[in-house]
Amino acid sequence: MKAELYADRHFPIGDIDKRIYGSFIEHLGRAVYNGIYEPDHPTADDMGFRGDVMELVKKLGIPVVRYPGGNFVSGYNWEDGIGPRENRPRRLEPAWNSIEPNTIGIGEFQLWARRAGCEPMLAVNLGTRGAAEAKDLIEYCNFPRGTKLSDLRRSHGYEEPFGIKYWCLGNEMDGSWQMGHKTAEEYGRLAAETAKLLRMVDPSVEITVCGSSSSGMATFGQWEETVLGHTYDLVDYISLHSYYGNRDNDTAQYLACSKDMDSFISTVASICDVVKARLHSDKTMMLSFDEWNVWFHSNEQDKKVEKWSVAPPLLEDIYTFEDALVLGCLLITLLRHADRVKMACLAQLVNVIAPIMTENGGRCWAQTIYYPMLHACSYASGKTLRSSVSCEEYDAGRYGTVPYLESVVTVDEEKRQITVLAVNRSLDEDMDLTIELSGYGKPVKTEHIALRCPDLKAVNSADRPDAVLPEIVPPAEKTVLSKHSWNVIRFGY
Ligand code: AHR
């Protein structure tokens, strides 16, 4: 099969904000306990953080990490996780039917994030709590000294403020499963007052308000309009969440699910612009896709997990090679919306629907989905160029007709590098790809990395961490994308 990809220097889409390569750690399953934190592990540092996990996180180059939830945050008392550990309560945690020991709280987490090279993004509880508790939390975290809560932080050994810049106003407040679920009116008012208070304490913060928890919600659209009606001038981003899965075991259809993400983003951006026009505002609302991933493998096994234990093995999806291809398509989609999507969080980072897995007390390895994330984060910087694709299409069932080629062109003018990320969705045929990059003289292909595997269901594991690994494609004049493959094609100019 032949395909052509054109891009022109004079037609950029927008600057790529590195924060679209963010991730997420929730107090859920083994993400925190036996994930990032395991004091008895042979690689643990002085704080009990696992060194092997830290190494894989650093290699990914994640710029921001959302914390502490997720559904968890809607019942969380942040005060439970501060001060001497012997005084911290064990709490019933109804979001995930677990017990929360509170060994890790905001102080420890922000330290972990800094050590891992990431900025923390903190969600406040707007489910069972409200604006006052959020104000107390930001005073504890960000106020320098001389008040009850800033001095309390200092007494806990943190002399310097945490300087947490990114704040989320609750989590999925449109969902009936959420503790303290609200209507759009109820949430919109609460979110506005909370944003106001957060900014009064620290005017330098950037705030995300909750959009819909998926585009499939009955209230989708109406929710965004109402919530933004209350908060437009007070927040910087509206959130989007979406998870995908090969539930019909139809790989051709599954590989097209990025079309759904694409239309979700366009629709939310349009709704934001409607509110902007209605309010006669000069400000353009940006989007934070702060939960996205593949999530379906663990659904059945999670039903069997024993309730009310500490760090049960929940949401432990083991990702296949085809999931990595889907992840690549989703990353390409986020990049193609670089003008509006300024933050995004791959949900999540360790053990819970995650690119990194651990054994309690044992080994740690990168799942298949780790690699597209690593490549995008390492190479797709600068700005995204508008591109046009000429290639055969196929019928992808519920997603309609899609081209076999999913791709994006990015250019980093400082580094004088162009990166093409591309997935060949064909399950049968290699693709002979012609790339025309206009306005850059004669760009020279410097590298072609590919993730390919004959077995779409192949997985990495502790025993076989290298079953699916990227490889350097031997230099060739032609660019050939193997059937069902993820590709990074790099040029210098
Ligand atoms: O990431 C897992 C869960 O998915 C989060 O807790 C919640 O926000 C979403 O429904």
C-alpha cells in the first residue's frame, strides 16, 4: 500500500506544550503503596521511594503528575496525610473499597514528584468537602510562613512552600458514582467559589475545572456549558476524560478509536468558544485531557478482589502490543490538537492502568504502552504542523471510515528537527510512505524507530520484559511502515 504525507512550514497548528506528556498517581490499588513507595524494597531511597520505579519514570520524562485522585479525592481529608505518621488514621476508602493507611500524603508526594523530575498537579476534594478545605490545603502547601497552616507545614519539616502551581477542582463531578456527585449548577457555583479562594491565597496558580467524565455521559455538552458559564473567567482549563478498550475483540475497529478522541476534543473546544462568545470574553479556554488511556483488561478480575484491604491489586491491566498502537494513535491525536490541548495525563503511571508495573518486593518493568509515550515525550516537541494525508481508508465499524495511516508532523525549530509519528493501522499490508516537508530545504532522515511485533496480543512481563521492544529500522531511502506498527521518523534540516 502507498501513502503520502504532506506538511508545510507555513501552516502550523500550534505550539506543543510539554505538559501534554503528564501522568497520574491516585491512591488506588498498588499505585502509591508498592508502586512508587515501598520502604522495604532493595532499591528504596531514604524516603522509601522505589529507585527502580523512579528510574523508569525519569526515563519517560513526565513533566506533571496529577494526585491524589481520581475518584479517591472526592472522599479525601488531606489533613489525614500530614504530620507524624504514627498519628495518621487508617480510613475506610469507599471509592475503591480499600483501606487507606495515609502513610503517604501531600508532603511525601510532592517530594517524590520533585525527585522524579515532575511538577505535582493537585486535585482538591469537592465531593464531600468544599471551598474552605481547599483554601486550607493551598495555605498549607503554598503560603510561605506566619499563619497557622503554613507554620504547621514548617513544623512538619517542610520549611519552604511546596509551590504547587496546578490545581484541579475536584474529579468527575458529573458522575453518579462520585462521592458528592453534583448537578452542573451545583458544581459550577462551588467550582467558581473554590477557584476564587485558591487564587486569593496564591494568584500564580493555574486551575482546571471538571468537564464531563466521558463524551458518553447523558449530560455531556450541557455540563460544559453550564459549568463554564459559572467559571469561565476563574479557570484556565477544562478537563476531558476518556478510556478505550478492544471490548469486541475487533482490532481494526479498536485501532480507529482515536477518531472518537479527536471529535471529543473538537466538540469541547467548540463548546468553550460558544461560552466565550456568549460572555463576550477575550480569553480562549484551553483543554486539559487529564485522564486518558486504554482500560478494559482488568474489569472482570477487579470484581473478584477482596474488599477493604490496603493496596489491593486493582486496575492492573496487562497491555498488549495492539494497546501500544492505540496509545500511539491517541498521542498523535493529542498532538494534532496542540493549539487547544495544553495539558494531558496518561492515567495512570504505576501498576494501576499503567506503563510501569512492579512486583511487591521484586522486579519492575515497562509495559508495551511505555514506548509510544517515551518516544512522543522524547522527540515530539516544538510545534505541530497541519498535515494532509493521502492514503486508502477502511470501514472501522462504530468509528466510521478511517485512513490506514494515523500520523502527525512536529517540528522543533530550535533543534532543527522534524519528527513524524505514524501508525500503520493495516493488519495485512506494509505501507510505502512518501513524506513531503515543504519549507525546510532538503530535510535528511536521521532515524526511523519502530515498534512492531507479529503477535498483536504479545505482552511484556517480569519474566519477559523485552517481548515488545522498539527497534531502529536499518537506514533506507524509502520509508516503509510495517503492517500494524508504531513509527518515529526523524529528520534534521
Ligand atoms: O483512573 C481511574 C479512575 O477513572 C479515576 O479514579 C476516575 O477519575 C476515572 O473514572
